[in-house]
Amino acid sequence: MDTISDLYESRADLPKYRAVAQAVETAVRQGRMTPGDRLPPVRDLAWRLGITPGTVARAYTILTDQGLAVAEVGRGTFIADPAIKPRALLPDPPWSVEATETEMRISLAAPKLPDCGQVQLVRDAFARLAEHPAQRLLNYPSRSAFRPAREAALTWLSDTPMGAVEQEDLILSHGGQNGIGLVMQAVLRGPRPVVLVEDLSYPGFRRAADLLRAVVVPVPMDEHGLIPEALDAIAARHDAQLLCTSPEVHNPTSIVTPAYRREAIAEVARRRGFHVLEDDCYRIGARVGIGYRALLPEQGWLVASFSKAITPALRIGFVVAPQGARADLRRVAEHGFFGLAQPLADLAADVLSRPDLPRVLAAVREEYTRYVRVAVNQLGGHDLRWREDVPFLWLTLPAGWRAAQFVRAAEAAGVQLRAADDFAPRDGNAPHAVRIAVNAQVPLAAFEDAVGRIRALLENPPEGIAV
């Protein structure tokens, strides 16, 4: 630490984060630090130099991007061996690298996955894919050729209680959003069908419905999810055909719908005759309750993906049809895009079948948990809803703040958030709340610094805000 401190002091003309990075570079060049040497913990070095942890974290990110240092999850950051090829840079930086130190921006608008080994799994799968027979890369895909991918997907979903299911009941989609659209195409009938959604819900439900000229009607919810009595009345009034819901991880609040409430909702669906689409894309932890496909064998649909647990880059999702509806689902997929590309299906089957996958998924969950705990430690004194295995937190703002206003203030402080308005119906009343996503692609100290800026806004509102 003394070496970095001495070299840092001689670079007072540079931005602080660059002064730290150049101090380490010089120490390596002069032989005062060698491959394998551990860089000081971010907080320790920040305290020694009298700067913020976020500034040191940014310097360490520059060093790892240049290949001069390597960060190891749970161990720290080390001087890299120059003989080892540095990791490729992320094409979409999790923060704005063009910003100055005082205006460094970190996006907490959408979750960003840590790399806990899944990138290597995907790379290895691509290498094996290149060895496939030529005919598999020359012909249109067939139903039988997709069987290994469907079976691997069912294994991936084996902890989801969804009743009797066969691999023919499942298709692969281009991510969860595409899967939602496919279900709507298979279910909705008539010129202006009605789709029900939670009062606060994933915006993709509304977007998919808009494309099909469907009317979206919100249903009131409480701390346990949808209110069955309100659902019953609204479904009857509007002759609803489909309900879209997220009982395991409600986006954006992280609410879990308890078993008794799911059963009451399923009873309403049976009585009123509408289908239920369960979106299970955000779950990365253990399943909590029974699925709507099990509760409603002829009306329950499941949409899932591995975007939140493995990678969103491949755009691979899964749709499971209820009993008697597999032909409708298959027809929509085949008529719409002839099914997933065969190499992509083979890639999914390969990744989902790797023996290392459970270990990687456990590491992803553990890493997310570290970030969530940091956020809770910072914001636990406020009205915060969170779960350790969910990559976002829901913050209800104190009196005086408006969600849109708070998001603008956070943006000015260098942190991007999503307001409750993004999850509310266009003509509805959104609560004064924000969703804080976990960005696990920035160092933990940088994430903590960003959450600290949020806390500072909550505790020091600007003039004109009455609290």
C-alpha cells in the first residue's frame, strides 16, 4: 500500500481514479509489484488515499480491463501474469467510462449478471458446436432435432411443480419476452381480447398485448399479490381471456404469492374460464410454491428463461403449454419463425447439460446475495422490500419525494434507477417508489458507493422537498 500511496501523490494533476491506476502501472513497471501480488482492499486504499471507495474501484476496473490486474470473486484483485491473455472487455460497460470521477454513472436500472463461470461454459459449448456434422448446419430444424434441447430444458425446470409434463409440451423461444408473445398468440381470440395484469407488473406484458391489439386491464394487488375478489369482478366485467402474473418473484416488488392465494386465483380462473400465464423468468433461487400449470392443468402456461441466471445474451427461453394446447403453441412458433435456430437449440442443450452448471448457478446466487446485503445495510432504515436471491430491491420513497423526481435526482448523482411509473398502467396511479437493480458487473465497493448516493438523497432531500 505504501508503494501505491507514494506513486499516487506524485500524480496530483490527474483525475484521482487515473492517478491510482497509473500508480499501480508504474509500480509494476519498476518491479515494485509483481504478478500474483494482491492489491489492497478497495476500502483500505480509499481510506489511505483520502478518496472514495468508488474511485478506487473504478481504477481497479481500468486495470483489469487492460489486463494488468485480475479480479477473483471472493479473494480480491491481483497483479496479472502477463503470459495469460486478458479477458475480453464487456461491450456494454456497466458504468459510463467517459464520465469524470465526480460524475461517474452506474446503472442500477436492470440487473447485470456476474460471471461466475457461465461465460466459459458458453464458450466451451460454442467450441463443441463447431464440431457438429455439416448436415446439422445446413438443413432447416426439425421437431425431432429439438428433442435434446427440450429434454434439457425440462431438467432445468425440474424443481418447478407444474403437473404431468412431457417434452413435447415445451418449446424454446427467443427469450422470455418472445415466449410471452407466443402464449398470447396461442390463447387470444377476437378483435379486442382482454389481458389482465397485476396493478404493478412487468412492462413486457403490456408491450406483447399491444402488438396483438389486446386491451390490458390492471388488477389490484396487496402485499400477497393479486386480490382474488378483485380479479373475479374484473374478469367477469371484461370477459378476460388471459391473466399474466409472476407469483414466485413479482417484478418489481419481489412479492411471493402464498399457496392459499394461488389456489384462490386458480379457482377464479376455472370459474371464469380464462388462461393464466406464469412468468418465472426472474427466479434464481429455490422454488417457493406450486405452479399455475399444476393448479390449472388445462389453462396454465409457464414461461421461463435462463437470462437472469446464466446469460441474457443468447435470448433463450422456454414455454410450457397446458394439457391439450401443445399443438396450438407449436403452430404459433412454427408459423411465426420456424422455431429456434438449430445451433442455438443445440447450444442451449449443451449448456444446460454441463455437470458444472449447478456449481456456477450457486456461485451466481452467492454473488447476488453479497450485493443485496450491501444494499440492505445501506438502505435498511427505509421502507425497503428485498430478498437475497432476487437481483433487485423495491424502495418506497419517504413523504415528499415523487418517483420520477427521485429518479432524476439519482441520475444527477450518477445512478440510474427505474421509477414505479415504468411498471404501472398508462392511465393508472403509480406509488412513489423505485426499483434498484443489482449490478454485479461493477466491483462491490462501486455498487456500495452508488447505493450510498441513493441513501444520501433519501436523507438529504434538495430544497423544495418537504419531508
